[in-house]
Amino acid sequence: MESNFVPTEGTNACLRGCIFEQLFFIPMSTDSPSNSTQGQLLVFSARKAAEQGDWSQAILDFNQALAENSIWDEDPDFKHDRAIALFHTGKKKDALRELDAAVTLQPDYGYRYAARGWMKQALKDAHGAIADYQAAISLDPEDAISLNNLGLLEEQLGYQQEAKERFAAADELSGILQRESITPSPSASKSQTA
């Protein structure tokens, strides 16, 4: 994925890396479909295509699944995954609308806001991304990735002290996760709340 984000030399964005770019696609699950919801095989195929970077095929399959069964329009994971595929095929406004819908469908789930924050950050909407990362953190104060990404944006906008505090909190949380051998997995969290 090409990003519009350019880390400034000597800043934490350059030193820390752009974690938000690592979140470009975390599908709900690509395990074999376990239920018989109409369109399920197409959704499975779309997620497999997306994992392989075949975004055009993913969109075709997501769209066909939606045409076969409108229930997919009420599934926040489907909306999220389709949004990422839309984003990668250049349909950025449509992608953002899908993430808006995912937030509406699951407003108490921080990952929905973090994903939309990532997309807004990639689209250079720093203030919109900040609002979404703040919402994600208010719902999940232990979201080290959102803390880091929020810090990167605050640093870009000149809020050095706030950025420093976010980085310290993100580093502390990341250290705890590493010490406890815990690998954060948004896809695992998604399946718990869907």
C-alpha cells in the first residue's frame, strides 16, 4: 500500500516507524466458512483474495456476496474488510463510508474507530484521525497502537508534550505485552464482539 504519510527526519514517526501502515488489512477470519449464510463462500473468497493483495477480486467477491444477501450490510466485519479493499482499489470515499457504517454498527468497539482513524490518517485528515484515535483509546485505554498513532499525529501538528506522553504510554503497554508474551490481535478481538 502506498501511504501519503511521510515521516519527518528525526521525529518519532521516523524513529518509531509508522505502525498505522501495518494495519492495512486484518480480516475477520479466512478459516473455512462454518455456517451456511448465503454469500458466505464469496466473503471467504474475498478475504482470501485480500490477504493475497488481489484487491480487485476481493471487491468483486464482496460485492457479489452483498448482491446475494443484504444481511452482509449489517455485518461490521464485512464492512471493515470491504472498506480496506475499496481503499486499495482507489475508491477512498466509498471506503470511508464503509468504515463509518462499521462504527455505526458497532459504536462500543474501539477497533472500529482505530481502523477509521488509520484510514483518515492515510488520507491526510489529521484532525479526523485524531478524533477517531481518541475515541478508540477512550473505549480501549490499553490500545498501544492507537496511542502510538495518536502520538505520531500530535507530533506532526506540533503537540510535542502530548505526543511524548502517548509514546510513553504506548511503549509501556508494548513492554507489558512483550513481557507477558501477548501478541495483540485485532482480528481475534473482532470475533469476540461480532
